[in-house]
Amino acid sequence: MNDQYGGQPYSQNQLLLKIHFMNENRRDFIKKTGVSLAAMSVIGIGSAVAATADPEPKKNVNGDALQELANSSKIRIVIQAPAEASQQQISFCKQAGVNSVVLLADGAKSSADYYKEKKRLFAGSGLDIYGVTNLSLINNEKIVLNLPGRDAEIELYKQHLRDLGKAGIGYTTYAHSGNGVWSSADGTARADAVARTYDPNGKNTGQWGDKKYTGPLSHGRQYTTLEMWANFEHFIRAVAPVAEENNVRIGILPDNPPVAKLAGVPRLFSSFEGYQHGLMLAKSPNVGVCLSIGTWASGDKLGKDVFGMIDYYGRHKKLFSVAASNVDKPVNFTETFIDGGYVDIYKVMKALKSVNFDGIVFPDHMPKMIAEAGGRGGPNPAYDPSLAWTVGYTKCLRDRVEEEAVI
């Protein structure tokens, strides 16, 4: 059965849930109306409020229907998991309540057979591999800055896409920052949890993997915006056709922090205008946006805010994934727990639902909670309370908006 606005058909459980609430609301309305009319006729309008009876307890909604609603949601909550995850870490992902993961893989081990083997391993615990991020080829300074060996790295990226296609994996995240993610000294979030900060006037360093970058010039010279866009065009025009041939979507993360230039290197994906230009150069349905909520919210005058980006790229089917994170304020910021920043994550989920978002939401950039030293079965290296909290919080809000859309 289609909804009255021509949307997707309801499943049987979704339809039962909708009917249940319609019936409950009708009975509640009739009961309240009857009580109010009786009160007005007997004791007068002014006393009607005092005469209303206590409402009956609402009946429980069918739990299977709610679970089916969550499982069928196109807003998929996933965890980024190491490709070399232990069985404990794999079990943790399933215990946290997700059905899919995005693997963080070492490029030296990546191949189609490797990805297929990981799919079998995770499937044994009921987990699907939605995507793979090749850590050796994201924020790759040779590709971004046209350093010696660039074209060899681009060939590796093309092979990464072919390997994903052969393994039946349809998504990968990409970032195009030449000198990594920049931060100030650690700060604190709620209850003194250790958190990343950035102060534009402070002492900052960039980092990606094992590499660290410092100012005033991270690579010994000033790069121009024109040459940076030429470098990106060279890369994306080479890899986009391969992504299309292998049915793989590439989601591009924003620069973190989203400022125009750091240590002599322009940062292209730090504004709505930058994304528009980058996607125009790509000219591909398989190249889109991986929107980090916290990163985007940490910027200033980016052309569109978080909700504007979701609305625009969601409606154009260019929003492929969302990183669930939050900050206390723009520009001079501290990363917070997902519920502790200035962006309302419930409204984010509502915005995603309003554009029929069909992609993934994954926790990222979380403050560090104090982990228990032990517990049932002794010390557990897979135990990550901050990740578990973020997954649970985002799942609850996602489920809430899905229920509201049916009721």
C-alpha cells in the first residue's frame, strides 16, 4: 500500500503500526470529546477541565513492528571497524546494535580476495560490509599536492575501486587534504573527557596517519588554489569512470577544520562553493558528499550550514554518507559528545528523513570516556564506551523519526 503522497509502499508491519496509532488516536479523541461535552452540559464550560477523567494507559506498540521499522530504515547506522578486527571487536559491533560496518583498511593488504574474505568473516557475526576506506589513499599528499609518484598512487586508487567492485562492496570514503587534520592541544568535554580542540590563534599541528605537519609552510612553499584544483581534477577524472564501471560510490569528506588554507596549502572542500566546483569537475553520479556534522559545524560562513547541506545534496541524491560528530561552537571549538554540541542531532535525523536519505551514518571524532579496566570476562580491548554511546544515541533518534513518519 502506498502512502497518500505517492511514497514507498508500507511493509505489513509498518501498516499495522500506522493503523494501531490511528485507532488509538481516534479512541482517545472520542473519549476526551465525550467527557468534555458531558462536563459542559452538566456543570458548565468553566468547570469542564476539572471534570476530565484520567486517561487509560496506552497499549504497548507491537515490538516486532518497531524492530522491522528500524531494520528497514534507509538511514543506516554503521560502525567504522578495523579490517583486522578481532572477534571481540566484531562482536562489539553487533552488540552495539548495528547490522553493517565500514572497514578501515591498510592499503598494503587490500585486494579483492582480501575484501571477500573479510565479508565472510563479518557475515559470520551477522554484519554486512557496506564500504571500505583505504587509509593509504585517503588524504594522500602525493595525489593532493602532485608530488613525485602521484600517478602511481592514482593507479592504486583505481585498483582499490576495482577490488571493491569485484567483492560486491559499493562505497568508499575519500578526503583531499594535503596536510591532514589540524588540532590544538587536547581539551575536555563533559566530565573532563579528553577531546580534540582547535584554536585558530593557537599552536596547531596537522596529522594524518604517522605523518605530522607544522607551519608556517607544511611542504616548504605556498600552493595556489588554481593548482590545487588542477590536481583534484587530474585525480577525479581518472578515478570517476572506474567507480562507475564497478558500481562504487565515492563520498568526499570536508577538510577538517574547514578553513580556506592551512600552512600554505589551500583546502578545497571547506565551503559549499568548493563542493559545487569539485562535483562539477567530477561529472559523475558516483562522486558525492560524505558530510561530517561536527566538522561542518566548526566552520564559519561556509555558504550553507549543516541543514542546508543535507537539504541541497540530499535532494540532488549526492549525499552518500554522514559522520556523526558534534562541537561546542564554530571556529574556536572543542569536539563534544554527540548529544553535547550545538547541533541538534534529532533535527539532523529529521532532515535526513525529509530528503529520503539512502546511505550511512557513522560515529566519528568522539571524546574519550573513561573505560572500565575489566568486567565480565576480564579486560576487554574491544570495549569503547564512547562509540557505544554514540551508536545508541543516533540509533534512538533515527528510530524516533522513522516512527514519527509512519504514525
